[in-house]
Amino acid sequence: MNDVQTDPACPCCGTAVDDGDAARLFDPEELEPSQRDHRIAELAKAVGHPTRIAILRMLAERDTCVCGELVDALPYAQSTVSQHLKVLREAGLICGESDGTSMCYCLDPETYRRFRVLLSDVV
């Protein structure tokens, strides 16, 4: 996933970004310092759980959407995995689309780029 997408759509499946994900659509350079700190904290909270890190790693290994394999690969109930996916999606770190009765997810490289820009202020 080396290509950086700048439009508000899922980079691998083209799903439009939900209104709930609108908070992630910003130019980090245009934020005031307090807004930048708030966004850094939001993203850090989203990645602040080992299960969510594991999910991000699994998604990073692929260039396509991942569906049921996440639940199969993790030692947690489907509802627990779904809750972690919800946190990552709300933060804008992943995006997803419905595939029948299941959801498929992938990383959002643009959010990662923005996260790196934000973190560069910290370190």
C-alpha cells in the first residue's frame, strides 16, 4: 500500500467515507496546536490496545479488503473483534465495506500519513 490516496474513499475497495469518519479528513498542517494534540490523542487511543495493533498488522500485510479471516486469526469472540474494528474505523485508521452479511476492512494509508505528520510534532 505505497500509493497515498487523497480522496475520501477506501483505498482498496473505493467505499465512500462515512460522515462519522469526517473528523479524519483534515490537513494536519492547518490545525491549531491544541487541535493537533487532540487528534494525536484520538489516534493514540485507537492504537492503544494490543488487539487493535494485531488487527492493523494483519491488514497491513494485504493490499485488499479482509473479511472473516480477522476473527479466525484472533483468539477472541466475533463481538470483541467487531468492537475493536469499530474503534479503528471511527478513528479513520481503517475503512470497510459490506460484503453480504459480513464487513471487509482495509487500512487507510492517508490517515497513517497524517498520523505520522502529527507525531512528528511530538518527537
